[in-house]
Amino acid sequence: MKVAGLWSAGKDSCFACYKAISMGYDVSVLFNFTDPSGENSLSHGLGAPLILKQAQLIGIPMVQKAMPKDREAYREEFKALICAWKKKAGIAGIVFGDIYLKEHKEWIDAVCREVEVEPVMPLWGRDTGELILEIIDSGFKSMVVAVKADLLGKEWLGRIMDRKFIEELKPGIDPCGEKGEFHTFVVDGPLFREPIKILEAQPELRESFGKHWFLNIKKYA
């Protein structure tokens, strides 16, 4: 089955696509959504060209689309994109990296039902403690690029997720950051032809969606 992968640039969306491919799905395009300006990703605040580089190193075409802030407008734009790719490339499903948030799944199920595509959710229902270890042990290297300032300090930015990282997380913080405690950017793994090298970056405190520390990646190769 031909499917599109919903791509945030982080470990969950990346690993979900990896698992979908191993299950026999043909992930033929990646959808990455940016802010209305088209400059930065919605979920991670990363520059759009940096995320496009991931797709180039993976070898899967990427569609980057600026999305409105209004929820209903976002929903309609998302549905329109899926319908366009159903006609253009025969997409019959969408891969999502969600793990356990019920309200997310309800939204996904409803939208996919409305546009008549299959929601493919390889990570759904997994224990996040076990899942993060599988992601790490599979060879994916995920760098922390955003953290909630009231939970984690800026010193966590730029760290690669490994077993030591998981051990040092405060009690109550989900090891996959499923509740938005932190966000990651995948720099290497089995899907990549070669790793992305981060050459220059600095922390920034932003308050657009509550206080978050973001890693402003300025140079990479």
C-alpha cells in the first residue's frame, strides 16, 4: 500500500515510518508542516531547509506546507493535501508517530475516515519506556532541540538520546516526551544515507506557546 508519512523531524515520526516500511508499506512521500510563514516547522521550531535535508538523506520526497494557526482551517488544509495526493500518487494511508494520547488518535481517526485513507500507527499503544530503548538500539540518533523550560533546562539541548539520557530524566517525564516535555531532531539512523552534522547552534528562550528552550541550529552539513 502506498502511504504518506507525517514528518515532524523527530524520533517518533521517523521511527514510525521506519516501522511502516518494515511492515511492507510503501512510504512514497513525507508531509512536513511549517508555520504560516513557511520558515520553521510547527512542532519543533526548526528551519524548513534543515528538515528538507533529512528527506534528501533518506531518499523520500518531502512536501513542506505552511499551515494556518486556526484548528479548523488546519484540519481542512490537511484533508485537502491528502485528497490531492490520493489523486496524484494513489496514496491510501498516512503514517503517524502518535503513541498514546487518546485525543490525538480520535482526531486522526476522524480525519482519515473523512478522506477515506487508512491511519497507519505502528507505535500506538506501546510502552514508552520500551519504545525509546528500541529506537535507540535500532541505531537512530535523536538530538534534543526543544524542552519545556519549567521541566528541563537549556543544558538538555543538543544532547543525543541514549540510555544515560533516559536514566537522568526527572520522574514523571515521559521517556518519549509524548506530552511535549521535549522534542527531538533525528540526525542519523538506518534510514539515512549519512548523518547530519550540527556545526553551530545556540539556545533560545521562546514564549510563543509557553516558555520553551529551543536549539537554534545555525550551521549544519
